[in-house]
Amino acid sequence: MSDVPPGLQLPVAGRYAIERELGRGGMATVYLARDIKHKRPVALKIMHRQLTNAVGAERFLREVEIAANLTHPNILTVHDSGDSDGLLYYVMPYVAGESLRERLRGEKQLPIDEAVEIAREVAEGLAYAHAQGVIHRDVKPENILLTGGTHACVADFGIARAIEGAVGEQALTEDGLVLGTPAYMSPEQASGERDIDGRSDIYSLGCVLFEMLAGVPPFRGATAMAIIAGHLADRPPLLRALRSTVPHGVEAAVNQALAKAPADRFQSAARFAEAMAEVPLGWSSGRYLATIGRPEPSAPAVAVLPFVNMSADRDNEYFSDGMTEELINALSKLGGMRIASRTSAFAFKGKSADVREIGRALTVTHIVSGSVRKAGNRLRVAVQLVTVDNGYQLWSETYERDLSDVFAVQDEITRAITEALKITLMGKTNEALVVPPTTDVEAYNQYLKGRFHWSKRTEDGLTRGLECFRAAIRLDPDFAVAHAGIADSYIVLGGYTYLATHDAYRQAKTAALRALELDDSLAEAHTSLAYVRTFYDWDWDEADKGFRRAIALNPQYATAYQWYGQYLSAMGQFDKSITALQRALELEPLSLPIGASMGRVLYNARRYDEAVTQCRAALEMEPTFAVARAWLGMTYIAMGVHDVAIAELERAVELTKGNPAILAGLGDAYAVAGQRDKAQRIADTLAEQAERRKVVPVFTAVIYGDLGEADRAFQVLDAAYEQRSDWLVNLKVTPYFDSLRPDPRFAELLRKMRLD
């Protein structure tokens, strides 16, 4: 090693003063130095003495001179090179930042967008060099420098070639004179071929991209020779098995770059760069869900962001949220434009994101934002309409009214937006766009509070929301949407096992029927009733009709598509189910529950890789979303990856504080993994809970089945049947019950449910 002390001036006209060491590798040591002549900091790379002796000054300087002629934004320029009393060196600009290796040490897996962009920039630099006849031969994270956070520059062109001729067969030894780096070495390089071309660099870059995405190189081993053997003979691991959210197109590009035969790879680095440029942005943000692309808005598309509560009383936030939701509902009934759903728009609540970012995420052309100030019976609403692509404000207005005029304000805002967008509405233009759902303003106030609490989906939030809906009905017994709110509350309370199935779904059905008796045009009420027909009545024909009716009444209501997709999945109509959920995701691209529903349907369809990808995509948006994590764990059970299944389900149980359904899933994961004692303890715990809460965790049957106790399993299933457990709806299709499926009692249960 060349131990050059700080302060030394290399005797090249006293030009470089070394300040400190920056790093040290197998071939050289890099120093931060001062270019005395030009008064600038530089990176000075001095070759180790054994390489200096092996390579020779003439050959080294000739190759570095060739590299010095490369000028490209993604190639680190060579300023100077030379021989100083037997020390071979070359000089590069000092770039503040870090190497890709340093970034990977800190983060392991990079965000997908970032990894793809780095690979694209490196490929563009390589394409330029290859066009000049220069092959790098040692593309690896250490030789990729990141400036300004993510801008990539490739360093050390020519060094590997200079060493190659001198080192010869030592290239395959493990004494530090490795030509190329084993983890990134192409098969032709590893086999000692001399006449290699740019496709070798493409292979190495494929290894680097694999590591950026997976956190590990494609081939590993205890020795350099073991790694090289992997490059020569083994297939690389499936990238999406290591990181399921990697887009299929990226995985395909990596696989092509890692082809053993150069003829099967990208035939140029430029083509590799093009493949990276074709990958749509947005994956690492989690806003792409796995099963759909992002449609470009062909007609005006509007997102109404949550209005800001400017009231002195912060508890009035429910009112500003309610105003937003009512405006969304009113605009959704118009023809000629698409409206982003409440779930998607509310994902940006309280965030200071740029309108362009919001527009890209929601695929909208325009954004409505505003504020609400409520003081006593006075209301002040300020609204503005902005164009996404340039940020220009098209229209703004402020309304000051009595609270009793709230519906008139909503109608005025809706009309103003449509006029600003120059949308031609069907029907009479003077027809009211906002029809007051009640004549009692206080009842409306209670309804808004109910939806505010209901949207939290917690047991406390659902209970408080239910109280508000009931208060609204006491004030106005004919308030149809408040009855629909009660139906939705009981559906979620039952579905999340906060209430016994009988109690929850009977109450939901009564409320939905009353809402429809008052207003048969309510898509929400038709959807709720169809959900009860599916998950409680097991009336498959009426459920299908109800969902279709809801969608016909309001084609913009994403929940109708979501729940219809679940129904179709239970019927085994997977293609139609996935289509319905894709439509729901188009309407609500940021909805975590809809994303998890898609994962559940893919699991039922036994499309396990896609189910993993879907659940992972939802978890990239929100790592604490327990439902997606639970379905991910259940999918891994079906795939036989028991350790991962247990880890995911343990985390889901922790997040839900022991939700019975998820706890049962964990018990089954223990059972199939052979951890019988843990599985039995969970089964016993759930049996105790069932007596106390009157909720039968139907998946306990699966635990007993995998423990070899079929009689106990069917006792649980019979009890679940008597309680009409909503979990039984998927009995026909779910892989979860496969251990019990051969038993004749299973077929009898399907027959009783009319699922045979």
C-alpha cells in the first residue's frame, strides 16, 4: 500500500498538495488534494505499489490518456495523470457527495425510482464511452459517484484495461489483484476472455441495478471463485421474489442484462438506457398499485382537496371535511369530467405538496382547494381552482353566508367550477346541482360529524360516528343518507369483528332498507344492502342485482366496485372481480382498503406473486396498514414461505392489538411451520374470546385442520355457519381452507351455503 503522508507534494512541479485520505480499495488509495496551480480541490488517486510495478508506467498512462478524452455528464473527467517517483496517479474533479457503495451501505435497497434513474444515467455514460471505443470493464457501486443526491457519474475508465494486460491470469486469484470485481463480473470476463465488448459492461450494470433493488448482488459466495462460478453457471434469483414491488418491466430488463450469452443481452448500453427511461415514475412513492397503470386524463379531471378549517374552534374540522366531501359528491354527478374520490384527495390532507405532484399522483388536470371558517351561524368559504400543469389559478371566490345557506354555497361553488372548466352539462343549466339531503341544518351538522368519525375506521370512531348518525335521524327521521351512514357503520363494525355478525348485519340491513325506502336512488344504500346480501344473507342473486344497481346509479362510487369485486371473487369469477377492482383503483388510486381487497382477490385466485406485489405496494404507501400485511402473510403461507408469513402476521397482530381474524391467521402460520405449541395456544385464546365476544374466528378451523384435528375444525365451521360468519363467504375459493377441502363435510357445508 502507498502510505502517502498528508501535506506531501507530489514532485510534479509541486502541483498537488495532499490534505487527507478519502478512501482505499484493492487497486488504489484516493486522497483529497489541492491543485496548487488552479487553486481547486481535486481527487487524487494513487495506485498501490505492487500494481505500479506490475502494470508499468507507459501502459498505465496510455490507457488513462484515452479515458481523459471522454467528456459526458455521466462520466467523471480525468484532469491529469503521471508518474511521480514510481507512484502512478491520476487526478479527477473532487465531487462532493458519495459513492453508490456508500449509499447502499446506508440504505440497502434504494427507492425504485432512484435505482432506475441511476441505472439510466450510468447506461447513458457507458453508451457514450462505448461509441468512442472505450470499455470500462469494472462497473461496480464503488465506481459510481452520486452528486446532488442522485446524479450518477462513472469513474475509473481505462484503469481495468491498463491492469488487464499486465496482471493476466492473476485476474482470477484472490490476492487483491482482481481484474473486475467478482460480484459484478460478466461471464466472459470471468472465464478469462480478452476480446470483450460493451455488453460486458451492460452485464455488470445489470448486477448493480439488481443490488440497488434487492439489497444484495445477484450472485454471492464465501470466496471470489464461488461468486465467479455463479456468474458462469447459475441463474440469478428472481428479483421480485426478493422485492415484490419491483415493476415487471424493470425485472425483465434486469434479466435481459444478466443473460449469460452476450447475444441475449441488450445489444447496446443506449438500449438499456432507453429501457430504463420507459419505466413510469411513481413506483417508490407507493402511488402505483401493482395491477393497474396510471391513465392519462383525456377529459378534465378534478381533485377537491380537503378544505382547511380556519375556525377558531379546531373541533369544527369535521365541518370543513364535510364541505369537501359534499362538493366531491356533487361534482361526481356531473357529466363530462372525472372527479378524484374522497379517499384519494384526503390522502393529501395536511400536506404541503406541490400541485404538480398531486396532479401526477391523482391523474387530474385541475385542483380545487379552499378554506372554511365557521363562527356561530356565519359561514365563510374561500375556494380556488388551479390548473395542474402550470399552477395558474383559473378562478377564485369567497362566499359569506348564514349556515342555513350551506347547500346554496355548495351549489354555487359547483356551478362556478364547471363554468371555469367550460364543461357543457347535460340537462337544464339552471337545475340545482346540490340537492339538500335534509331541511334541518343541525341534522346535517350531525351527519357530517358522523362521516368524519366513521372514516377513521377505528372501533371508537365507528361507535362515535354511529351516535352522530342516530342524532341526525332523531332531528330528521326522513334523512336518507344518515340511515345509509348507520348501515355502513354496522357493516364495518361487523366486518372488523367489533360486533357479533348477527347483531351487526341485521342492524345494517334494517338501516339500508330504510334509506332506500326514503330514496331509492341512493347508490350508497344499494351498495350497503348488496354487501349484507353477500356477507350475511348469502343471497347471491340479489347481491349481484344490488351491486349492479348501485354502479348504474353512480358509476363514480368506488366502494360499489370494491365490494362487487369481493362478491365476484367469492363466486369464483376472478377475471370479472379483478376488472371491478381495477375500476375501483382507477377511481381511488390511493385507497389502502381497495388495494388490500385486490391483494385478497389475487390470493383467492391463487395468483400469489401478484398478490404479494399488490400487498407490498399498499404497504409502501402505509407500512402500518395491518390488513395488507395480514393478506401478505396469508399469501406467504400458501406459497410455503413460513418464516416470512409468520413475521408479517406477527406484525399485523401487533398493529391491530390482537384482532381475532388476524390472530387466527398467525396461529395457522405456526401450525404449518410445525410450531404446534404456539398454534395451540392461539387456538385456545380464540376459543376463550369467542365465548366472551360471541364472535367465532372462523379461521381457527384452519389451525385445527393443520394440527390434524379435523373434528374440532368442523365444529368451528358449523358454529360459524350458524352465526352466518361473513368469513365463510370465500369458502369455495380461498386457499386458506385447502387442508379441509378433501373432507366430505366440507362439500356438505358448501352445499348448505349454495356455493357448490
